[in-house]
Amino acid sequence: MTATMLTTDCHFPPPPQLADELPERLREHVPHLEELSDGVYLVRPMAGAREMIEAQEGKATNPNPRTQALDLGVKVQDPDNEEEVARLVQGDVAPEARPSFKISRLKEELEADGVAGGVLITSFGVPTGDPAVDVAWCQLANDWIADVCKGELHRFAPGIQLPLSSVAESVKELERAAALGLRPALLPDVVPDRHWLDPAWEPLWEALEGLEIPVTMHVSHARSSLPWSLGTAFMPGIGATAGFVLVSAGMAESVLWFAGGGILERHPGLRVVFTECSAGWLGWAMQFFDLHYFGRFGNSFVEEMGMPSMKLCEFPPSYYIKRQTACTFMDDPVAVHNREFTGVESLMWGNDWPHQEGSHPWSAETTAKQFAGVPNDQIRKIVHDNAAQVFRLTV
């Protein structure tokens, strides 16, 4: 499998210097370098970061300094050192990784990990709430990644950032970026102020289906940012594990929104890949969804309470999950074991480069171990063919 795997989860954000091309009134709302009296700082505004910090104060025994840095900024020792800046922008970088803003360096890193190419995630954050900022930044970031990936679109699928504070502007930017060869559309699993079942999103689903652009829906911090979760997330014996579990298993809600809420039934050409959420829970979720979708608890119970039946779609949720979605994982032997129930086509692999929780630089080893005894054709589908088909990769 050397240099033949495709990663569905490769983080490649733009350099903070890109923000210099924005007007100053917009620049302060996006990641940028800022020169202060005592040096240069990387400032990464992030919706919800301030609220997260305030919720932690007095509640967490060991507040997370990296979360604070998202809002307050972190000092850059050498702004001209590309690897240092890239490491700070990425955050949570594995010590063996050498992040960069150059596609040639990324290719070297992935090839050394047994990976031939894959999906590039430039960002998956929630909108700032200011359409002027969101539109300007997304256009700038999408133009940057399109330029960086010239000649490499057979190997890489550069994701499209969308100005989610405006559905209409998101559709416009989707059309513009798709014409540049970019795909997939990058969405967080949760936009806190507007769930994906909101009818306002319908023009986006129509545009994605019409353009044949898949969605990469990456886990985000939204589900783990409740005060009680923040108050325990970094305690001894728990570390960041509780947060990882919550955002991963919480993706089942997003899956049900699409598969049970009618989005996928209305748009049979739409493909959604739920990313970095593992997949060991997927088989259980599918049977649980189906049981209650047509069962007494899921229908009689809510009808007794005066609410509409759950039976919105013609087929059970598992049908649409198998037909139009996939979950990605790094090291998840339970997901591999459950493949006969979920279907091999519902599974994709990713190494989460360059993050510490990812499998880099041991992807070949961990993949071989968790796929021990699995037929080669099924292995190839999960680590290569499924991603190649959905994201139009030909390496």
C-alpha cells in the first residue's frame, strides 16, 4: 500500500500573511500576523473562543492555553520561518510533522507516510457573522488554494471555504470556486445558530447537487463547548479524550439530520462525507435510527405529545447513509469489523495530517494492523477507491 492511500483528512490552511490583502477593517476578523510592542503575534479570531474561555474560568482545573491562544494570539519567534508559522497556524502538530504552505513539501510529507494524495481542508470554522468579512476571506482563501494546487488537481481535492453567514453568498462562492476545480465544500458539523435542517439551506443543497460537488463535514468544537463539558475536559485522567468522544459520537446527530430529515432523499446526487469522527459507532447508529424511525417510540410517542411523525422519508435512514454518505477514520478496528453491516462504501480513511491525534507518520503500519485479515479489494476501497470516486482523484 506504499504511497497508494488517499487521505480524506489533510489540513492545509492558508498562511496568515494572506490576510494582508484584506482591508484593515476586515483583516482583524481572520487569522493574521500582528506586530505589537514586544514582537509579532499570530492572532486567530475564532467564533465562540471568548465564550469558551469565560466558561472555563474557575471551572477547569487546568484551562487549555491553546484554546485561549485561538482568541488572544500567540507570539511568533521568527515570522520569516515558514515551518514555525505553519506549525502555529495548524496547532496540535505532531512532533514528526514538518508543516508548510508549499504543496511540494506536503507531497513529500504524505508520500513518506504512504499517502498519494487526498482532500485538503483549509478551514471548517463557523462564520464570523459578518457577510462582508466572510465573503472577502473565502474568496481570498479559495483563490490561494486554487493557485497552490495548479497541476495537482488529480492528486489533491482542495476544499472550498464558504461564507456561511449568507446562504446566497455561499452559493455564489461555491459556483465560482467549483469553476476553479476546487472540491469538496467544507462545512463544520454544526453551525450553532442554524441547524442543517433549516429550509434556508436548501439553495445550497441544490447547488451542491447540481454542480456535483461533495461535502466534507468536519468535526468542530461546537458540541464540546458547553460549560459542563469545558469544566471537566482537561482534568487529570480525562485530558482531551472526553472532547474527542463528544465531537465524534455527536456526529450521529448530523448524520440523522441528513439521512432522516429528508435532505438526502430530496437530493439523491448529494454526497456527504463526515470527517474525523471515526466510524465504529456508525453501525450501531444505523440500526438505532431505523428501529425508532418506524417504531413505536419514534412515532407513537411523539404523536401522543402532539408532534409530527418521524416517518418523513420513504426509506429508513440506513438506506440513505449507505447510498450517499461515508464516515472517515484513522485507527478504528471496530469500524473495520462492522463493515459488513455498514457497507464498505460508507467507510473512508484519513491520516489527519499533521495533527498529533492522527496516524502520521505511521499510517502504513496502523492501516496494515487494523485491516489484518480483510480482503485486499475491500481494503483498497476504504483507503483509496471510495475517496477517489467521490472526490475525483486519479492517483
